[in-house]
Amino acid sequence: MAELKFVTFTQLFWDTLEKHRNHARYQDMRAKIAYSVQRKRENRQYSNNNDAAFVGSNATLAGIWHCKLSVNPDVVMFYTMGGDTLNLAMVGSHHDYPFQGKASARAPALAKKVHGAIERGHVPSPMWRSIRWSTPDDILANHELVETTIDELAAIMDVLELELYDAPIYRQVFGSELIDQDETVISEWLTKTDAALEAIRQAQTAVRALQRSAEPRRIENFGLIAAR
């Protein structure tokens, strides 16, 4: 069986994922997506109670996998694998498919959505025009950097560069001046800011590469920026 080398994304995946971007657990959901992709890179047959293929009575859904991203809210990712490619197709919930032997009529509709979205082709990036962040730590933990516009990344870089000289973020978050703190606090804060700046630089390079090519993303680069 072929080793997985590439990841594709459908427009439906981006559209359905976007609905959760403002939820407090969103970055946790993104971390679980990255974890699922990483496990499939290591072993395409890997499965557990939270990430498994449809089997048994769900014959209509053969070849489709579902990965639980959150319990509250109820969020599930649907994907397929073909040849050397992992296809992220859609984000939905348990209400989209037969569950615990009930609602078998949901299977054909889900299969049509998933396969139809994949057939319409790969969409490299949604090019988010803004991302949620407050501190350098938020940047380092963010899974959306390579999906963001160059303009937004440049704006974030401007803010982080100012932080190295005047620390307005620290002032706003903690209500005090960074310069008044002990050397350890100052050093740690500036080190994190430098690391966040480097993450933005890497993201800019990755985004430019995505803009130049509509090819599937190599699986080893999935979540590259946020995996620190």
C-alpha cells in the first residue's frame, strides 16, 4: 500500500472549518487535525476510537474516515485516502452520519458531499484575512499562519517588531511596563517575540509558495509552522 506523501483540501473543508474559527477550542481542533494527519503519515491504517473508517452497516460510506475534533461543540472531520494522497474533505458533526445504528438515511447525503467536494479539486488555502491572537505565545500555537494572507502576516510582523522596542502588547496584557520587570521576565518575553517573528517569516515563505503552485501540500509540511 502506497505511503502517504500529499494532503489536499477541498473548498467544502475550508468553508465548514471556518464556522468554528471563533470558538475557544478552535486551536485544539486544529491540533487534532494535525495529529491525525501526522499519524496517517506514520501509518495510514492507524485508527482509534476517535479516528476511524466507516465500517459495517455504513457501506455507502466505504473509504471515508471520520475523526472527532471536539465533543462540545460536536465537531467531526471527514477525509479519504487514495494512492499517496490524504484528502481533507469536510468538517461536520455526528448528525451528518448514521450513529449508534440510527439514521441510516444520512449516509448517502454525506458520501455525496465528501466525494463531490474531492472531485471538485484541491484548494490550497482559504487565505484568511485575519487571525485571532493577543500574545507571541498565541502566534507560536497558531495553526492558521500558512492559510493567512501576506498582508495580514505583514501586519502581524509590524506589531511584533514594535514589541521588541516598546512592548505595547506586554503593557496591555499585564498592565505594567516590560522594562520594569526583572531580567528573566524581559528575556523570556523578548525570546518568545523573536520566535513569533521567525514563525511569521516562515509562514510568509510558505504562503508565497502556495500562491505559486496549486499542487497538493506535502504531508511532512502539514502544520509545519505551528508544530513547535
